[in-house]
Amino acid sequence: MAYEFESLRVRLDRGVAFVTIDHPPINLFDRQLMLEFHYLGKELAADAAVRVVVVESANSDFFIAHADVTGIQRIVADGKQETDRPNFFQQMTDRFRTMPKVSIAKIEGRARGGGSELALSMDLVFASRERAILSQPEVMLGIFPGGGGTQRLPRRLGRARAMEIVLGCEDFTADLAERYGYVNRALPQAELGPFVEGLAYRIASFPAEAIALAKEAVDAADPTLHDGLIQETRLFNRVVETAGAQRCMAKFMALGGQTPAIERGDWGALAEAIAEE
């Protein structure tokens, strides 16, 4: 590939691009990883040899932990609340929805916040019954999902279940995520890899034009997503500068946020600790 990746490994086999995230220690969605996914999406979208993209992780504990909170703390809207386009993160993840290829997330470990939003932007999501955890915990940090989560969740799950995920900030097991429609299927760990590979190779065996046009036809069922992403960006630019957001994000980092021990721990207790004045 033209771009030299440091945190992503890409292997092409029989029309399937297998992308492995390897960004220790927790696959934090920091600036480096976001830029790499940005260039990855552009290259895969233009590669005629690719028909299916499978995104997985080298770390069995983390698919992607979440977006880098220190980066969010530095966001200054500077009068951009009335932006007329989706933000960089939204554009980066949405490319996996709009590319003329089928995108698949294979989740083992934690996919919180921005990691969950990347998975939600994929066409298909499959999760390990023993290891996968998904959540959108942003409200406990005084913000809300600003990378497409508020728009994709209600479209997938319905309004009430989306509200539960966004406002409850609780971890979802793979089984519960499957019941809610958060993921396509929860599979036993031993079956996850063979199932995803088999499906990816099956789809990749079909004509590229049929795959691309089928995706476009399905997406035509909801032409409003783009406008929703813009409104999400406008509201996120407002909330990130509030005193509550700045206080909660600072508390999260002070409590050890973005360290492996805290990221693997009980986020119910963490939410209570952040809420304490």
C-alpha cells in the first residue's frame, strides 16, 4: 500500500483485505491511529483487488479502547458550532460504510466509545461471546458520542435502545449486543474467526459491481445520515466546552484513564468515581 502504516497490518487474500489493529497497549484511538484509518479507508476504497475488508485486533483484550480523551479535551470549537460538514472522525469512519466494498468488524475484547463507533460504521459486525464488550460511555465524561454513535445506534436498534446505550454508559456483552441488534451475531470464540473468514471469502467471490451497487441500494433506504452527522458535530462542539465535560474528562484521566488496568476494570465503579464531586 502507498501509506506506511505503523499500527495497522494489512494482508490481501482472494479479494479480502484483513486489517489487524496493533497499537499497544490498548489500541487507543489517538491521532496516529485515526490518521492511519483515514488513509487505509481511502486506499481500500480505490483498490480494485479488494472486495471485502475485515478489521480485527492483535490484542484479545481490546478491539479499540476508545478515542483519546486528551485529544477531546483539546478541542476548541472556536465558532464552528454551525459547521456544514461532518467532522474528521465521522468522515473517517463513514468511509467504511460508503466504500464500494463490504466492511466487517470482528470484535474480540473491548470496543468502547470511538471503537464502538468504528464498528457501527461497518456493514457487518461479529463479536466473541467470551471476550467482546461494547459500550458508548461518553456521557459519564460529560460529553456524548460524537463520532456517529448518536446517529447509527437509533438506526440500528431503535430510539429507546439507543437511549439506553448512550445514557446508561454500561458495558454490553456480546450476547446482549446481539439481542439488541448492536452486532449481527455473537459467536463462541473458537467459531468467530472461521465464520468471519468464510463469510468474507464467500462475499468476495461475487462480482464487484453487484457488491457495490447492492450496498448503494441498501443505503438509499436512509438518505438522512449525512445531515444527522452534521448536527451531531454541531452539538458535540458545544458540549465538549462545557464545565461539566472538562471536569469529568480531567477526573477520568486523574483516576488512571487510558491505562490497561483501568480500561480492563469495572467501569460501573469508574462512573461513580467520576461523578463524585
